[in-house]
Amino acid sequence: MELLSVKALKKYFPVKKKLTGEPLWLKAVDGIDFSIEKEKVFALVGESGCGKSTVARLALKLMKPTSGEILFEGRDIFTLKGDSLKAFRKSVQIIFQDPFASLNPRRTVFDTISEPLKIHRIVDKKYFKDASAELLKKVGLGADVMNRYPHEFSGGQRQRICIARALAVNPKLIVADEPLSALDVSIQAQILNLLQKLREETKITFLFISHDLKIVHYFSDTVGVMYLGKIIEYAKTEDLFKEPLHPYTVLLLSSAPKIGVQPSVVSHQPDTGEVPSPIHIPSGCPFHPRCPKRFKPCDKIAPELKEAKGRLVSCHLWNPYE
């Protein structure tokens, strides 16, 4: 059963106007569709600036879309008000990229974790300390840290505190926006194992946003590959990593570092240039200026996201234009 469903979602930001006075638009999210089943992990991957974090903010109802809708348990989140909106806020939580920036430096760990308990009336005030201690235990921290402040912890410990805060309201969905990228590699593994353990124990659904393909391969069930605001391949994780279809997905996977492989023996990848501006998106397929497999229709006709080999892919190689 679908927990979250995104349909034809767009988010355009106005930028400086042309000399003629016509507005320019930065197309951060440009008509995407995906859904997340209960107790599953859907990952959005792509280069910086492709629109992943904008999708996260839209899914949390932190900004309004230009058009399209997001359904949570069948209800459009942008129409929610009053008690319905409060219930949605309780059901959907976020883990931010930078744990230090997302914690108030003037508040103790107890203040941070007990606040959602108070706002959503999860437990009586007299049980706040016990509930906070239990949440800290779930993320591998002791109750003795409750009176300490964020600056007294390492990056990994801070992220554990952020995870405990997200778990405080027993959410149905957690939006994890690059939750490991600000941490050391050794700490990343610890936090990833913690998320995997919590997923198994609590059956929480995840919208997992990352540019690290190794982490996505380990943690997710399905993957959407984003490029310039669009999803250009959408597949089960194992299928995508076993046989990527879109040339951009192939490029992403081939550029990921391989453990134990010397740079001298890695096959040379062609220089595909920089990502175009999301203000001036190329005509036709947005990836065609960088694509080593482009051919006649690619620069003129935008491919649709259609089924090919058991997944959805937006490419003329797999869905020839008729």
C-alpha cells in the first residue's frame, strides 16, 4: 500500500528578469512522479543541484509547489489544515544533512528530545525523562547525556540525537536529506547501520536522499535517478545497479569510486562536461549535450518516462520516438 504518492510535481523559482521584462524560471523540480510503499525505502539520487532537496522540502510541506500534488495516505498534503495538518506533521519527520546546524546550541539534549513529546502530547510531563532516555537508548546513547549541549558531542553523536528527536513522535515516514554526507566515512557506516536497525524494528518508511550510490545500494528498495529536475530512471534497486539503462545512470555508477581498485587500472571515463543551468535547460533530452550515445532525435524531442525492461526510463534508446 502506498504511503506517499507524488504526481506531476513541479517547483519553479523566479529569477532575474530578461531585458524584455519576461521572467526567467529556475526549474528545480519539473514534473516528477513517484510513490513510496509502506515500510519501504525510496531513494532519490543525482548530482548536486538536480532538485533532490527541493523534493524533500515539498514532501514536508515546507514550501508550496508550482503545480502537482503530494498524497500522504491518500490525502493531498497541500490542502491540510488544523488538526489534519498537525497529524501530518507528527507522521512525517526529517533528518537533516548537518546535525550541528539542526540542533539549537542553547538547548540541552533533554530539551531537544522532549519538545516534540510536549507539542504532540505523546506522554505526560512526568514521564518526559523516561521517554527521552528510552529514545536515546534506541540510538545508542546513554541517559547521562541528557543535560549536555550539542557542542559537547561529535558529529556522529549529534546525528544520533537528531534521529532520536525524529523518532520521538513515532513517525510513519522519515525524510532523510543527505543524513550521512557531513560525517566521516567510519561514522557514516555506524549511522547507516543504526538506520537499518531502526527500519527493521520500527517498520518506518523512508524517503532517502543521497548522492552516495554505495549507501543507496545498501539501504534502499527502489531508486529514482534525478537530472535537472526530472526523474530519468525509476527502478528497483537491485535491477538498477545490475543493469542501468539510462546513459546518465551508467555515468553515475561508473564514476563512483571502487574500493581496492588502483586509479591506474580504472577505465577512463570520457569528459561529459558540466551540468547545464536549470534556468536554461537544453531542448529535447536535457542530458543530450553530455550523452555519449546521443543520436538524431535527442536534441529536438524530449523523451517520456516509459516502461522498458521492467522499469521506467526516459531515453530514446529504450523508447524510440514514433
